[in-house]
Amino acid sequence: MTRKILAAGIAALALSSCSTITHTSQTASVDTRLYNLTVADMKVANAKDSVTVDWKWNPLSTISLKAQKESATHALLNRNDADVLVEPQYIVTRRGIFRGGSVTVTGYPATYTDFRPMSSEDAEKIATVNGDGSTVVVNPVISTTAGKVVKNRKPTFIPSRKRVEAHHQFVNLIGGAVIDIDASIDDGYQLGAMYGSYGKSWGWYGKFVLNSGICYDGRESDESRKWTPSLTVGGIKTIYGGLSAFGGLGIGGYFVNDGEYGYNAYGYETYFSIDKAKFTIPVELGLMMRISKVNISVGATYTTPLCGGYGNVNPFAGIGYSF
């Protein structure tokens, strides 16, 4: 009986020592998203303010109505030293296709203050305002996934006001010389004015001048000062700081030595030398420097010799005002 029990015990021990026990476990990675949130208080003005921005018709550059609204909003924010406009309202007035229009913006200027990391109280307020019972994790700690430290921080963006490059209107008084290339006409002078609008994008300008010269009439052996008008239009753009470049072409007149055959006092046919003003297409280039609101401009106009001769070169300088 004892041998049977001992044999059974040995058999049980042998079976237990030869058996294989397998333990199975499963792991899953945790997708963790961490946010570094920054909040700020907004100080809103007690009263509304408004600004009206006018725009002029520009045949060379079309500015969208959206850009006009942004420009008006930017002007209002600058005047109040504010960051954002609360409840903005816009009134757009169009004066016609060639007369431009205006945008009036009204709203409450507001300023961001007290930038800080989000607290639990801030999170509760945001959840209350959202009304969706959302839960916000504040100041999250570093978590681990598969034994590796993970720190995935989302960058914080601070709102900033959008700046719109403004265009300046200007008016200049122009003066200069009128020089005949082949020197057949005595040097004269020019007087006129220049008006336009310019900025970082292309603007426009128009220039009207009266050119003068001492002209000789061989038939009467007499000299007199003659005048011829010239109108130039073109584009102008700020290239660096307050320095702008402009160029254009137009219609007008220039002085040239011409002649015709006729009969003198003795009845003989002869050739009379006559100085005349003839039609031309002037081409010009120049620079304008704005110092504060004062403009100083220099340039030259070449009156192309469409009707003979060599044309005139008319250098000019000007001074004016930007607004």
C-alpha cells in the first residue's frame, strides 16, 4: 500500500515538472495630446468709436472692398491703440466708378491684457461659456507611452492686429527748364503741378505743365515767347522707405525750328526760318522723396520729335505735400 502511494506521488511530481504553463498579456499605446494654453483678459471700451476712410478711383490698381474695410478697421484700432474691434459695423458709400467712395466702421475698441497660463478657474469659465460641459486639462504633466517620455506641446498663438499698407495722396508744384536738343530754340522754362496716389503697391499720378520758349519768326524778323501745354499720366510706387519712382507718357507740344518758302519785300521767293510748337508724345521718368509729409521730386521729360526736329529735354524739380 505504501509503495502504491509513493509511486503515485512520484508520477504526479513527474507530470507537474514536465507541464508548460503560458501567461498571455496585451499592451496598448496611449495617444496623449498635451496643450500649453495661454489666456488673456479683454478690456473693452465703454463707448463706440467710428472712423471713415475715403478711397479715390485708381485706373492702375483696384483695391477690393474687403481691403477698404480692413484699412478702416486698422485706422480705428491705431487711433485707440487697441488690439481688436468688438461688434464692428460697416457703412459703405460709393460715389461712382470714377469718384471712389468711403467706408465707415463703428465698434467697441478692445485691448488684450494679463496674458497668463490657463488656470482651473479659467477652464471652468470657458466650459461654462461654451455650454457643452467640455473638460479642459490644465497644466498637463509629462506622460509616458511604451516606456518613452513624450512631451507634445501645441504652440500658443497670440492674436495680433492686421496691418494694411496705406496709400498717400500728394500734390506737387513743378518747375524746370525746356532745352532744345539741337539748340535751334533758345532755352525756356516750364511750370505746372502734379497730383496722384502712391504706396507699396502701384499708384497713379497726373502732371500738367506749360512749356515756354523764345521763338523766332523769320518772316517778321521778330522773337516772342510762346507756350505749349503738356499732360502726362503714369504709375508711381514706393521702392524703399520714403523713396518712390514714377514714369509715364502723355500728349503735348514741343518747340522745333521749321521753315517755309515765301516772298520777301522785294518779290523774291525765299526760305524763312520759323520756330514752331508742334504735337508730341512726352515720355518721362523721375524720383520722389517723402520726408514726413513734404515731397521733393526730380525728373526729366523727353518730348519725342514726331513732327520733325530733335525734340526737347525738359528737366524738372518739384516740392509738395502728402496727405
